Amino acid sequence: MRKNLIVIMAVASTVLLFSTATSPVFAQGFSLILEKLDKLESKINNLEQRINEDSQSSQDISGLESRLNGLEKQVSSVAASKPDISGLENRLASLEADLSNPETNQDWDFIENSIVELAFQVKQLEDDYTAGNIGGDGGMDGQYLAQLQEITEDLKTTVAEFAKHPESQPEKSSVKFDRTPKISGLLKSYWQYDQYESGDDKNNIKLKYGRVAIKGGISDDVGYKFQIDFTRSGGDMLLDGLVYFNPTLWSKMTVGQFKTPYSTINTRSASKQWFTSKPMMTSKTSPPTRDVGFSLTSKNSQFSTTVGVFNGSGQNSSDVNNAKNAAGRITWAGSPKLNLSANIYYGKTNEADSLYEDLMMYNGGFGFKHEKFAIEGEYGYYETESLKRTGFFVDAVYDHPLTGIVKTITPGFRYEWYDSDTDTPDNAKWRYTAGLKLVFAKLPKMHVKANYQYNEVETGTVDKNTFLTEIQLTF
């Protein structure tokens, strides 16, 4: 599909040798294509409107807007409650007005430019869908995908009709998409205050993340990403180093070091986590967050399935045995409000060949979003020959828009339970987290979070309760 679309757009981007046509046949052909372009533009406009209304509050698609606005200028802010794509909507409205303008009659250059412009918008939507910038965790990506498929087919038909006319010159195609590397970053620091039963409280200020990522494409189907974290040292600074290939819009192959396809919390960007800390069970019932290997992903309007093979040793670490571990993740987003996920991981523990044990993990999750309210949860299980662990959590947040200095205030609550050894009785722990997130009107890419974690144990004494304040900036 993607390759076909690229060829289609290449055909559409011809340089016309003749700019006028007067015969009734050409006039009729112009009218038909003009009508199809008008309908196609309307479909793209409707799709963008749905993204504007339904995207998660944490999504940042300013990059999408800047490209679709034609390199004029970056938007100064993105709404916290929904992406601001008014510039795109204005541009499409202008295009619609031009399409209906009778003065454009018989202007085949205009026809060609309109096709190329619409094709470029579809291409950018595809890229952002594949990168996960639209759709999000609310389950809407399947709905966007179905509309993208329909729009692509309409575009294909329109270009094919345009190519039949002698005014088009396919051999002079020159459309090229921007492959300039994109740089992004994340800075996150926090203040942690630990309350101990002994009264010997402690506090600490720490830079948690100092990340810079570079990603781009070497062709319309092949791309790369590198990400480093300056809070780490030496060879451990590298987080991501990958190359991906998209045989079609709905499939992807990734090779290198990247996130293991397991668990919604683990696969979500660090800049979009709901709370300052991940749940207790996450690192204990999941494989390494990043590992070296390869994966294959397939998507349709409802399901996304990823399978991969990895070393099992984690990022920036050599495999210490000959075994390889397999991971699988499937998500269902057949409803605009509800999404479900299932994950499995199987292989060996990261020990020498004579010492490793069989390893098996599985995880199930859900997410539900209605207007400004969202809730999600996961259950995880970990098992080796000598140890079993399990746990679950439920998160809930509510985005409340304001009109003053603070643009959005988001209260949240997490309930979690974790058992570090199911064969040992009275070993469970509970944690209750209350949180608050603030996004400011003039600093939409910065937020402030405050979380308080209250702990309980089945037996014994609680180690500590913790208060955390976080400041995050993305660029």
C-alpha cells in the first residue's frame, strides 16, 4: 500500500508541458477530477477534525502541523486538552475555496498541485500513524487507520484518472518528501522526600532524564532512530539505535536496540507517563524495557500485533548465553473508547548456559477513555524454575481545562498490589498514589507533577512513604 501510494504521488507530481486545454473532452475530464479532489479534501479535513477532537491530551503533533503548514513557522503552542491543528484546517478550507473557484477552470497546473498537496498530507498522516503520534492510547488509531485506507484508495483513483490526460507528464515526476533528521529531547528532574518510620527522613533532588533523539528516513520506507541519555555514563548512554522498514503502511520491521514490545506502561514514551513513578510490578514482572533484537509489526483497523526475538540481556549488554527470548504483543482498538492488550515473553534467564532457568511472563491490560476521563490497568505474572511473582495496578486521571495561567489540571489516582514471591506467605505490598499534574498556557511543552505514595505491607513494617515533585520539558 505505501509503495503504491509513493508511486501514485510520484505520478501526480508531474511538470506540465502544456498549461491549458480547450477541447470539450479535456473540460469534462477536468470537471470530473475537480469533483473528486473536492470530495477527497473533505475526507482529509474530516479525519483531521477527528484527530483534533479525539486525541489524548498528552499527544504532541506540532511536528505534523508544521509540515502540513508548509515550512512557514512552528506553532507556538499545542492545546493540552487536544492538539491545535487550526492552521491545517484553515489551509484545507482555503484549498476547498480554490477548488470551487470557477477561475481555476482548465488550469491543469492547479489540478496537479492540488493532487500533490493532498498526497503529501496523506503521506504525513501515514508517517505519524506509523510513529504512533496519532491514535494514542485511547483506542482511536483503528478508526484513523480505516479512514486513511479509504482516503488512500480515493487518491489512487483520482491520480489514475489525472494520468490519462495528455496534460500530465509522468516521466517528469519530481515529488520528494522531507527526509531531514528531526531532533527531539526530554528533560525531567524531580525532588524526592522519603518519610521513614524511624523519623530519619531524607530528601534528594535529581535529574532523572536528559535525553536527545535523532530520527529520520533514508527513503520513504526506511528510517532510523538514535536516542541517548546524558544522565547515564559511558556505553550505557545509548537508549535506542534502530533501523525500521515499512513494506506497507500497515506493517513494520525493526532491527537494533529498542523497546521490547511488552506492556502498555513499558512501551509508552517516558514523556507521556501518567505518574512520576511506574508501578511496583513493572520492572519485576516484565522483560528488560529495551533490548537488542528484531521485531515484526502488523496493523489493521482493529488489531496491532508485534512479535520479536531478543537477546534477553537488556540494553547495552552482551548476551551471556546462546538462548534467545521471544516477545509478543497484541492490542485491540475496535472501540473508540476501549482498548485491550495481551503480552507474552518466553525464553531463558540472563545467566550462563549452565546456570540459566526457563523464563515465562505474561501480561494483560485495558484502557478506557471517555471525554476527559481515562482509566487503565494491567496484570503481570513472572515465573522461573525457582521464583514466581505477580501484581496488578489501576490508574485513573481526569483532564480539567482552565482559562488562566494554568491551562490544564489533571488529578490522578493509582492503586497497586505486588507479591515478590508467591511461594512465600504474607509477602504482598500495596501502594496508593495520589497525583496532580499542571500544564501552563504559555509553556505547553512543560508540566509539573506532584505525587504522594503511601505504602502498606502484609506483615512487617513499611519501609517508607514518598513525596515526589517533577518538572518535565520536551522539545
